[in-house]
Amino acid sequence: MTTNTKNLSYFEGKIVPAEEANISIQTHAFQYGTAVFGGIRGYYNESKQNLFMFRLEDHFQRLLNSAKIMQLQFDKTPRELVSITLDLLKQSNYKQNIYIRPIIYTSALQLSPRFHDVKTEIAIYILKLDDYLDTQNGLTTMVSTWQRFSDNQIPTLAKASGGYVNSALAKSEAVQNGLDEAIFLDSRGFVSEGSAENIFLVRNNEISTPSIVSSILEGITRKSILTIASDLGIKVTERDISRSELYIADEIFFSGTGVQVAWVKEVDRRKIAAGQIGSITKQLQTLFFQIVRGEKSEYMSWLTPVY
Ligand code: PMP
């Protein structure tokens, strides 16, 4: 943080110093996970002296969809949330890569797990963030012994806080086994996603990724990769993927706000192809990093400049 950067948060309708944005231990969402959240990256472009927020309005639209699915009462529009965020970011004055976390949570100090008839608030905080997982050296993974929860258990298209217990179990299992990341199967036994990222595989120069019926979160980065790949003339199919197809894939990569675009070198001790980044993954990753940094004029509509 430079001396001109301020650590601020949006809390209870105001921009406040981050250390003042605290909730009570009696908060409903803290007890029951009754909250929905987002994660949005901002990339600082040194030569343009600007911070570019990636698909800000799309992220807020997904946040509001998550709230709607869960029946959380919330009345702000994506536009209003964009404007609050830009205000917060301008006052914070970051000149580096950041990550923001908006969360709509049940703020009442009450018992009884429910979504109806509970007061909500939105909070937004900012972190400095470069890579969350390594994007260059290849990730080691395992198919988790934990199954991805399905849509009729916890709605999978909502990014709901309580659902991350499932992610935490899978992530810990993978890391405690000396690996970087977990891959979930869905309730039918097909490939779903990583603990906090979507998954793609490449076979015979074509890309496949699980569809939304495989209990995935519909990632904004995933949607961007689908667009970029088809702009590059690469065939992409959303379909059911069998576990054993992972082992014989030519390339596998993850996409997500945190993970960005990161390649997988190993699944369940089986090396993927030559154990090096594949050419399609490399092409997509390179273009993705150019786009998010504001170096590709064709994709500038995905970025909101802060300054
Ligand atoms: N799946 C899960 C479970 C996630 O937590 C995330 C991260 N938000 C993703 C996929 C990727 O979504 P996005 O590209 O919108 O960040």
C-alpha cells in the first residue's frame, strides 16, 4: 500500500475505515451462512495509470441473481452497486492489482435459519491480490472424495456463503494430500468444477466444459473464456464430462476470478499430456491477461476504469 492508499470498506450504507467495518457475533449470516457474495478483480495498468475492474456490472448482476434465488431482500440495482464501488475505489486510491468482495448478508441479530423476513445489508471490502494460485507452473489436483452439492440441496447458481463449507472440505483434503486443488464430481458422478473455479479440458483441439446442470457456479471468467475461445475460432462445447476423460485430456485448465486462467499438470497422480502448458491454454491465458490489463481494444467494454 502506498502512503496515499486508504484501507476503506463499504459498511451499513457508508464508506468507513476498514477497521470500523465489523459485525456482531450474533449476526444471523455469521451463524447460518445466510449470505451471498461476489469476488471481482481490478488490474492496475502502469502505462495507462488506471485500475481496470473486470466485468463489474456482470458480477453485480450475478450477486443480485444470487440474492433473488435465496430470497434475500435487497433493493439496489447493479448500476447503483457499480457507482458505490467506484466511489469506494476512488477514495481508496489503489495503484496495484486488487480484489473486491461484496457480500449481501442477513444482518439481523437473530436466531432461526431462514431467508424470509430478515434484515440484510451489503458490505464491500478490498484486498491487494496478485496470483491466488500459480498460473505458470501447473497445478497438481485430485478428484475430491467430497461430492459437489446439487442444485436442490443448495442452489448452485447462487454464490452462497454456506455452500463454501463444501469447497473448504475439498480444498483442505487436496492441500493436506500435498496437492494444489480439488476437482469435484457432481451427484451423477460427472466432472463439476474446482473448489472455487470452473474447469475446462482440451481434446483434439476442441474445448469442453461442464454445463450448468453439473452443479457448477456459472463463472463470469468461464463465460469470458467461452467468448474468447469462439472469437479465436476454437470449438467449445458445454457438456457432461466423465472422470476418466480428465486423465486422457490433452490440456486441462481452471478459470475463475481468483485463479484467473491456470493450467493443470496432474490429476490423481496422472500427468496431463506432456506435463507442460498446452498450446490452447497458453493462447487463452495470454489473451486473457492482455484483456484484463486493458491491452486489447476489442474487449475494453468488459472493463470499468476507476480513474
Ligand atoms: N466456481 C466456484 C465454486 C467459485 O467460487 C468461483 C469463484 N467465484 C468460480 C466457480 C468462478 O467464478 P468467476 O469466474 O465468476 O469468479
